[in-house]
Amino acid sequence: MNAQTSLSSLTTLAVGGPARKLLVATTEAEIIAAVKEADAAGEPLLIIGGGSNLIVSDEGFAGTVVQIASKGFVADSQDTCGGASVVVQAGHNWDDFVHQAVLHAWSGVEALSGIPGSAGATPVQNVGAYGCEVSQTIAAVRTWDRENNAVRTFTNSELKFGYRESLLKATTVNGSPRYVVLTVEFQLLLGRMSAPVKYAELARRLGVEVGQRGNSLDLRRTVLALRASKGMVLDPSDRDTFSTGSFFTNPIVSADVAAGLPEDAPRWPAGDLVKLSAGWLIEHAGFSKGFGLAGELSAGTDDAGTPPRASLSTKHTLAITNRGGARAEDVLAIAREVRDGVVRKFGITLVPEPVLVGCTL
């Protein structure tokens, strides 16, 4: 492909400079061949799926970018005892798979509806929402091991899943993984009812108690509506959806640190630690929806009437959005301002969720 292909066209945030070389791999064989070619040439390598969790510097990437575009899924087995074992190609659109799972009466991933990106990226970040994480349904992940030049399959326990963490993520540096995901195998229950609903707002909207099950299709529709209300479902006509989703992870702190926060600060047990709400911390550090940098009004324009290129979403303070024509540095400037403001107010340092390539906070 054209060496000047802009990586902004491959990411949901729509920022990033040119790729020196871009290869689109549509099959497992093409993925392995493209990666082996880059490694044999000693080229820096960047893997892109749906580009929904990626910020590439304005200078671009001086190496080979492999876009994973393999598609399709197959149910290897289905029975009433074990459920459905479904193998999904790494480049398959994640929300399409969730939709198909609901239609096939495969239960377990419906609460993850509307999340942008590809299926192969979900185990890397241990994607989660509304009380559900993909690690709860993943049986195995098949990868290309770049160090050993061989295919390697990991079982769930070998992937060392944690909150937005996995072995796959821990062995990835600047978007360049040791293990390139080829397929993901999910183990899903059979039935039209969802997994137990763990998120209070979702349960309330479905008319069930927390811990009970709802109809999977109803739950999917409710999740999509909730996400859309927060600008978290991709929509070309809505600038609030030009983002990486939640920019910061919810911090996990000691009980002593949590005790120092105001009583109304949301908190949840996380083993011996406490998980906090990054959104609450951001808002109570003085950053409202639509916040822009100094000289730019939170309503979205500066004193001269010029719209800011980047700002917090007008619907959701955890997302940093491209308002049109933003550069990566515009987005990072907002992130630094927010991170530093939370440190000043609460002494807690927020950690970015997206992968930063060629740039830092």
C-alpha cells in the first residue's frame, strides 16, 4: 500500500501520522507471512485491528504496520452440557460477533455489545463493560510467537488475565506484540437468557435484580442504548464517538488511599485493594464534560469562537474526543491536563487505557 497511508484513517480517534509501510492481512497465513517478512527485515512492527484503542504519534510509524483483517467464526461444537465452543478470527468485528452470538443463542458476551474494535484485540486488554469481561468466556487464544517463530495456543489460565491486563498485553511494547493473535476461542452457554446481570443500572433498566438473568437480545439493546447515550457507539455524525473510549482505567488503590476520599466517592472491593471511579475523580477535580484546554470554553469554543480540536466528550468525561482536525498531541494535551489535575486534587495518578505508539503522557 501507499507508504503515506495515514494511520488516522485506521483508528477510531482519527489521529496519527503516516505509515512507512502498510500490509493488510485477510487470512491467518497472510498475517503470519506479513509478520515474518517484517521481522526478517528487522523492521519495527505495529499491529492494528479495529484501531479503537490506539493513539499513534503525529510523526507516524517508521516501520511496517500490519492490519489484521481476517474475518469469520465457526462453532467447533455445541452441546447442552458444555455449551458452544466458537472460534473467531482475530480481525472479525467484535460487535458483529456479539450480535451473532445473541442470534445463535450463545450466552455470555451480550453485555459487551457496542464495543468497537476486533475480536483479536479483546483478550489483549481483557475488554470489559457492565460487570462483564471477555476473560470470563475465553477458552483459548491461538497466536503467532515471534520469538520462537511458531504458532502457540494459550489456555485461559495461561493468559494471566487481570483488570484490563493479560500476558498478551504485558509482552507488547508500543503496539508491537510478541504474540500476534490469530484466533480466539470462546466457550458460551446455550440459551436465550443472558449471563447474570452484575451492573446495577443495567439491571434496573431490564427490570431484574442484580445477579438475575435477562433476555439476551433485550440486554444487548439496552447496553447499546446506554453506550450510545455516552457517545460510546461509533457514529460518523457524532464527534463524541471519535475517541478511544475510556481514556483512563479506573484506579485500584489501597484501602488507606480510598479512605482519604470523600464519602460519596464510588468504590468497589478489588481483593485486598479498592477500585475507584476515574470518571468521578475527573469530574470532582474540576473537569466537566466538553472540557478543553486553557482559552477554550467547556461549551466547545474558545473566546474567538474557534472550536477546539480536542476535548473531553460532551457526554462522558472519561473519553477524550477529536472534535475535527485534531492531532495526537492535541488529545495528549487534554489527557495531561486531566491527569495532572486529578493528582493535584486527590494525589492519585490516572493511567491511560489506550496503547500509545511513538508518544507519551
